[in-house]
Amino acid sequence: MTDHPSTFRADDTHHEGIAWDDRASLHRVDDGDGVLDGAKGLRSGTFAEMIRHMMLLPKDERAAYCIEKAGDREYHAAEVAQLAALPDFPHA
């Protein structure tokens, strides 16, 4: 997982596409966000791991959860399902 871009040897650090290995955490949609939002995560790992976990939940329960990805971006059930269906999604 990368926390910030590297300038070691001035290599290009910007990669096109989805950063599947970014930090992410699973939250309940109704957890209230706020100052302590980081502590309200139910599970954390890479973005791909959180998508895989959410897709293991029963379909009718997924809407109660969202994935918060590094950069303060939330992904809800419908978008998570679309990402899981992408051909470049790392299934394992």
C-alpha cells in the first residue's frame, strides 16, 4: 500500500487506473462520520480486500455498508458491485 508518491530516482509514480492496493475501510452507512470516523471502521485493508469482503455479504445487506478509501472517498453498494465486475479487479 502506498501512502504517498515516491520521488526516489525521480521515477514516475502516477499509474492510470484504480489503485486496488490503497488503504480502505468498511463502515456502516449510518455511522455518522464525524471527527472519530476513522475509529468507526468495522474492517480495514486494501481497497480490493474491502470490495471482496463486501461482495461476500448477502446482496440485501450490502446497502447498509460503504467503503471509505484513502482520500476520503466513499463507495456504496451499487458502485462496489460495478468495481467487482471490472475485468482488472484482483479477485484473489
